[in-house]
Amino acid sequence: MAKRSVPISDQLRAAIRDCGSTIYRVSKDCGIAESQLHNFVNGKCGVGLQNLDRLCEYVGLELRSAKRPPKKRKKG
């Protein structure tokens, strides 16, 4: 059985919740609107790549490419 990976958004939400800082503090430190961060953490919206970079750096997450073989296309 193939192991399913956890989406980066879910990992980031958990890391923000577990980092020991408030949403307010994270938002100020990362330069992201508190309301946007609150909505992201509560699964109501996503974040752009620039904010994703800032948040990952803040909580110590690193994005890496998973080496997967390309999907085979069906012919016809």
C-alpha cells in the first residue's frame, strides 16, 4: 500500500498551531495580515507562495520535491 503524504498546507497549519506563538505574533513577525493568517490556519483560505515561504521559514519547515516517476498517459 502506498504511503500518502500530508499536504504542505496541513503540515504548515499544524506547525503554526504548535510553534508556541500566537497568530498575532506570527502575523507580525512574517508580515502577513492577521485576518489572512487566521483564515489560513482555520482552513478557510490558502496563502500565496511568498507568504508560504515566510511561514515555512518561521516554523522551520522545508519544502522539497518528491521524486516520483511521471504518470503514464493512456493512449487513444
